[in-house]
Amino acid sequence: MKQRYGYCQCHNRLSSLNAKDLCPEGAKNRRKHSAESKGIVQHDSTSKDIKAKELLLFKKIYNERPPYCEWCKTPIEVFHIINYHHLKTKGAHPELRLEESNIVKICAQCHIKEHSFKPEH
């Protein structure tokens, strides 16, 4: 198999045998460009603003909805972001990220089951 060399996106020179060995800035730019081409990335300041708005929305839902899991009815006594689940995922439907109707208040166990997280031993 023939080896291919990659060019660093920050420098006009041959820099590596594969894309993983680009300089840190070049690798970051490559990932950002790839994600933007798929329409799944926003600028850092916008991303921080959206996360702050999402947190405020979670707090609003915490105060307005009954204090239990909407799926299994387990009591939820403490505010935590793991207790909020987007019915339509943020990755597939970023436009619905801040829609209150797309968010359910669930317990951590239901959230873990929904995403099939594997707990660390």
C-alpha cells in the first residue's frame, strides 16, 4: 500500500504521513471545516450563548413541571442537566435545541437507558 503524505493547513509544507499528525492548529482547523461542511458546528461564542440559554430553559422547566421523571415517575429533587432529554437530538435537529416542547424532564437512570451509556466500573 502506498503511503500518502498530508499537508498542514497552517503551513505550506509537507508535514506528516497522515492527517492525525498535523500540527495542533491544522488538525483543529481540519475538524472544524469538516464539521461545518456537514452543518453541525457553530462558532464558539454562539455555542456558549446557546448553552447558557439551554441551561436557563432547563431551570425554567425544572420550576414549572412536576418534580418527577416524566417517564417512570421517579422523584427528581435536585436540579441537574442530566435530568433533561431532547426528544429530537441536538445533532440531528439543532433548530429544536431550545424548543421547550422538544425537552422532557427525566431521571438519570432513564436518560442513561435512552442513550445506552455504559457506566464505568
